[in-house]
Amino acid sequence: MPDNLTFAGLAADPALSRGRRYPETDAPTRNAFQRDRDRIVHSTAFRRLVYKTQVFLNHEGDLFRTRLTHSLEVAQLGRSIARALGLNEDLVEAIALAHDLGHTPFGHAGQDALHDCMAEAGGFEHNLQSLRVVDELEERYPAFNGLNLCFETREGILKHCSRANAEVLEAREPGGVGRRFLEHTQPSLEAQLCNLADEIAYNAHDIDDGVRSGLITLEQVAQVPLFDRFFQEALREYPELKGRRLLYESIRRMLSAQVYDVIAATRETLCAMQGVSVDAVRRSPVVVTFSAAMRRQSIELKQFLFRNLYRHPQVMATTGAAQTVVRELFALYSLSPDQMQAGFRDRADQPRSIADYIAGMTDRFAAREHERLTGQRLLAP
């Protein structure tokens, strides 16, 4: 298999984009995907990501990952793999930078709590909320709501979607971004790549943050085969290495191996797909993948992190407080919508408006709002 085999013929072409919901004149110096990336970077929702949590809440330390640093890491990994495979780097970057715009404060704890609050009003899905942010909630342009991104970027942002919500999207936009969830087809190769880069990034940085926090130890992580392989490799080459440098070197090697594995596994799939069309790729199983062995090891690592970090008693205690903040804010705003900002308090669909308002909060703003309305400090603002 030649090392230079790429997907260039199946990469997304900005000149052939399915376009924007509201027609606009092309930019003179940027293609459509570059323009999308720039709109995302300048959006209010993107700036808020710096104060939104990954695993550790924003006040718990200055050096832990946030949604912003995570998104930048996904973009970097995604562009590196896209370059090797001949995919469209600009589209990968745009999707990566926007994929978490709809996340609530307090990470998955906040999302789960908000989903419970919205149980009788359609629930809450953070991927769908990310699409909602770029389609409706950003207020930057005089002629339309949202950022008016290209179909391809919007499709990549919507990584998951329930059938019920896909049907709603299809009714509003026939043949649009909800269609593939009804037809069980795949998104663009660039979107597939972003999904995998997201997984690679959060597994690596959660090890880093977990060890840095003291909630898991380097020795514990070394019991996981995927990590231990590179831990031992680093020690063989640098026998005196220890502590933070040993952690970083092990993670660096693991990241590189996963990137190279994706490139090799995807090229192998490409060999069997010579001459196929973009439409055929969308109807096929996922193309941008790990090898079978790396997939197994990645799952083992995720299971380790779930048991030992995400379910650590200290994390769970903070999770409980965070969910209480979200639930009580939702209840308070339901009783007194006037406590929300004007753009949210006057909407007809009050439950969705409250969900939009809370989902847009940073960790520290949500904590301060809860303290203002209840007089209780459950989390440090």
C-alpha cells in the first residue's frame, strides 16, 4: 500500500458546497469553509468555551482542560490527519472548533441535568444544541440569526441526533442535516475524522488532567495496555525519566501512535474503495477509523477513565452539586422568567428558552447566578 495514498478525490470541495441556508456573496479571499471557521472563532459561544468544563470544574485549577482548549486540540489533531489523508483541512478545523459550542456548563453533569429538566419538552442533546447555536442563537448579522454556516460544516457539528429530533429537522429543512439520521448514511469524511480526533484528544488529556489532579496515579494508568505500551517504551529510552516528563512523553507517544493508526487503517480501507463516488462513501460503513486492535485498546482506556476518574468520589461530589445548580436554575427561571436576560425571557417557547439560556452559561456564571437567586454557594464561582 503506497504511503502517499489519499482521499483527495473524495475530500469535500468548498466550490461544490451545498451552500448556506441564506445565500451570500462569496468572500474574495477565503473559501466557504475558511469563512465558516472564521465566523466560529469570532462567535460569542466560542469565547465562552474558555470557562466551560471538561472533567474538572473551572474553579478547580488553572491548568485543567476547558472546552476551548479541548476544541483546539481536536482541531490540531484533525488537521494533521486530514493533511496526511488529503482531506479538506479547513472543513475539519471548522467542525472541530464548533463541535462543543452547545455544551452546558459543568460538562456532562450539566447536560444530564438539563436533559432531565427538559424531559417533557423534547429533552436536551448537546450536539443538537451546538447546531442550534450556529443556526439560531448567535446574533451577529443583520439579515439572519445564527452564523449561516455551510451545509457541510453544520452536518459535521451534528455528530449525534435522536430520530425524533432528526424528524423535526427534516420537516424544517427537507434533505438537510437531519436526513442522514433517518436514512442511516454517513457524514462527510471530514466529519468522520473530527469524531475520531475528538475521542483521541479527550482520552489523552483526561489522563493528563487526572494524574495532575492526583485523582489517578501514573502507576494506575500504566495498568491500561494502550498507555503502558508507550510508558514502557519511554522508560526504555529514558531510564531516568519520571514524574511529569514521563507522563507527557508517554501521552505524546500514545497520541502519535493513534494518529498513525488512523492514517494507516483509513488508507487500507481506501485501497478497497478506488473509483467510488462521494455518494457511495456516504452509503458505506464509517471509513475513517482505527484498526480493530487500536479500537479495542481505546475502549479499554475509556473504560478505565470511566471507572477511575469520571466516577471518582471527588468528581462525583462536584457533579452532584453542579447538577443541583442546573436543576434549581431551571426551576427558578420557570417560575420567574424575568430573572433571565431580555432576549430569553420574552420567547414563547419558555422551556426551550430556559434551556438555551442555561446551556449558554459558563461554569462561573451559572454558579454566581445560582448563588444570587438562592443565597446558597454550592460551587465556588
